[in-house]
Amino acid sequence: MRVLIPQPLRSYTGQRDRVEAEGATLGALLDDLDRRFPGIRFRMIDEQDRMRPHIVFFVRGAKTLDLGEPLAGSDEVVILQALSGG
């Protein structure tokens, strides 16, 4: 399935803004992304296997906070990274 990558994470994907990955759930998809692009998962998921607060995932156009979210091969996953600062 197609995964849209935010600008801050494109250094892991060779500057590609869209990549292909597989997985029956969002968590499995992120594991597959990490196999293809080592280190990318840690930028989105912390040591306790929780989503980092500055990362937002959209599956089928809806925001999800569940790594167990089921995926279908035709789904598109969008990863957004919030900007912060002061």
C-alpha cells in the first residue's frame, strides 16, 4: 500500500515522499517500513511502543491512534509530523 512520508522523515526514504509498504495493521506496516528504511520507525514510535506526540497517522482519511488499526492492500496511509517551537 502507499504511504505518504512527511518532509522531516524523507532522509530515511532517499527523499521520496511516497513509498510502498505492507502490513495487516498499522503497527505491522511501520515494522515493514523500518525493514525497508532502517531507523524510521523509532522517529514515530517510542521505546514503550507508543506513538510519539508529534506524529499523526491517517488511514483511509481518518486519524488513528491505534497501532492495531487493520489495513487493506488498497489503503493509503498518511504520516504527518507536527511542527513545534516558540
